[in-house]
Amino acid sequence: CKNNEWRTVCSRDWGNLDAAVACRQLGYDGGYTQNTYASVIIPVDPFEYHCNGRESNLQDCEMQAVSRCSYGSYGTTIVCVRRNVSDSCDSGDIRLWGGQTTYE
């Protein structure tokens, strides 16, 4: 979100290190880029992100302004893996438990 407006990330030069940082920022253990790109109808963030994979959020990554990403450009698709789970809980928390995988 930038200036109270949701944006998508430009797919140009977006890679697995960038995706891993984005997923960690969302509370997942990591993630990767999926090779599918969607044409978007919301504003595209006019930056390329160059993460080294150790950052805690995208704003900590090196950014380069680009002019070739705009409405109608392609946004990236990521797959996030395994959400961090804590054994402690607060009232109202929910979790998956007892399935064959961490997603059940």
C-alpha cells in the first residue's frame, strides 16, 4: 500500500529472493516466484526490487525506479510457504492442527 492505495509489484526483474522477502513480511517462512503473470488493473508500483533475501520487508531492499511498469502491465505471482506457528495463543486465535501436512 502506498499513499493509502493498494498497488501490485512489477514483474520485471522480480525473482525468488524478492518473493521470499515478501512472504516473510506477510508472516510466512518464505516463498518463491511462480512463472505466471497477471495483467493488472490496479496501479503498479514503479520500482524494481533487488532483495538479497535477508531483508525483513520489501522496503529494506534496494529499489530502482522504472518507467516501464504502469496500468495494464504485468504483476508478479508468488507462492508463500508455511506460516510461522506459535504454540502460545491469545483469545480469538485459530490454527490448523492434526492434519497430514501443515496445510490441513
